[in-house]
Amino acid sequence: MILEFGAVIGAAIVIGIIIYIIKNRKKKGENLVTHTPTNRVPAKRALLVGINKYKPELNADLRGCVNDVEHMRDILTKFYGFSADDIRVLIDDRATKAAILERLSWLIGEAIPGDVLVFHYSGHGSQVRDRHGDELDDNLDEILCPYDLNWDDPLTDDILGAMFDKVPAGASFIMICDACHSGTMTKELLSHSSDEIRAKFIMPPFDIKCRTLGREIPKSSMKSVTRGSQKHVLLSGCKDTQTSADAVFDGVPQGALTWAISESIKVNPNVTWTELHAKVLNRLSGGFTQTPQLSGDANLLDDKIFKGE
């Protein structure tokens, strides 16, 4: 196993979404989801996004994100009864902002009580200046970086939070986020091989960065497990003060978080989110300097993962 400490996973993106949901403010994006009532039985559905290849001018290609998506798809279908017909996958140049929003609208807009909904993202993240006044701590919005990233029209945590808030009562929503949020973290990367280190963070252009100069990103006080009132389960790879590792297992690049989840599930798929989190922590304790973060409704965290039996 070759360790490559090459990424900071998006704890701040997850925190930003939690803050939005708790405050329940109206933001751009809430009208992107229109509920379409259906007469079907509850189902398990997933949107999996992995971006290794970005538009050339960004010069930001990664290596393990598509593998992460493939591993997550295998886990959902083999262990938790997800049908291939109910899983949407977006990779590389197909993972544009418009496509991600369209697939999220499919995932959430057609949801009914009893559904299990999963959104897994593996790719770059970043930060931009908050323009809505809801980021009181650092005045910054966390963003996911689609293939066609536009700094003047980013995919912010406000937009995502507004969409996630449309999940109907009685449906379960799970987000697993494999993305960076802070450029200051890239300076802490350690190389354990001669290969190029590729952090999952895209530095904003100078004109965009100027909008945030002088705003220090605060260190998170978020605990390893946070039990709140939001009706979702949110899992990220590390605290926002840590680096999260990309590793090569048996010659296959993948995120350490996805690897730890996959290996833990293969041993015992019949666990709760709290139990899985503990197993992931244990797997990453030997040689990985990261603390995965788990947040959600207290009752949901004690449910079987992905509503397994």
C-alpha cells in the first residue's frame, strides 16, 4: 500500500450544508427541485459523481475519483439492494454543474416517504466569498467543483442545502463527500512516493481570491460525531484542520475514506452509521492522520446503513 497524502476532504462543505438546513433560509437553488408525486413503492436511489478529468484550462486532473464511484456502486448493489436502474453515475466531462443539478433534481424531486437517497461526490472542492450573509463565521461559501467549474457561478453549499431541504418527510438522505475545501491545507501535504501529489482543491483565480483576502478560515470545533436535528446523514473524510489521504491499494488509486467504508462493509454490512463510523476510524488509525466526521439526526445515526436489514 502506497500512501499519498494528496487531498483534504470536504468537511466544511458538509458543515455549510448542515448550517443551511438548520437555519432553513431561502436560497438560490430551492426552486431547482419540483416534487412530482408518484404511485410507486419506496425505492433505493443514488447519484454517484466522480471527476478525474477537468476542463484543460483548470489544470486540475485527479486519479482516484472514478474508482471511488465504482466502489460505491458495487457496495450499494451487492449489499444493500440498490437496483442498477436506480443509480445515476456522472464522471469526468459529463459531470457538469447543470448535469449534477439535473440528477439531484431526479434524486430528490421524485422522492417519496420510505425512499433511501444517496449522493456520493468525489472530486475537487474550494471556497468563494459568501454573497448571502449566512456564513457568519468565515464569510465563505464552500463549493463543489464540477467539470465545467465557473468561478462566477459556482455550485455552493447554499444551493445544495436548498435542494436537500426538499427531501420529503419519511425519506432518508445520505451524503458522502470526498472533496477539499481549504487551499491552506495543501501546504501540509506529505509525499511518500516520487509520484506527483494531487490535492482535491482548486485554487481560485486571483480576482476571485481577492474577494476573500483577510478572511481567515476558522478551525472547526466539530466533533467526530455530531447528533443534530437535521433529517439527513452526512459523512466526510476528515476535520477541516486535517489532510485526508488518497492511497493506492493493490495498485488501485482510491480515497482512504471510500476504502475504509468498503472494507468495513465487506466484513459486516449489517451495521448502523455510528458503528460504521467507529470501524472507519479504527481502519484509518494506523498511519492515516484524519478523523472522518459523521453528522445527522440522532435516530438516523442509529439506523442500519443504507437502510439494510
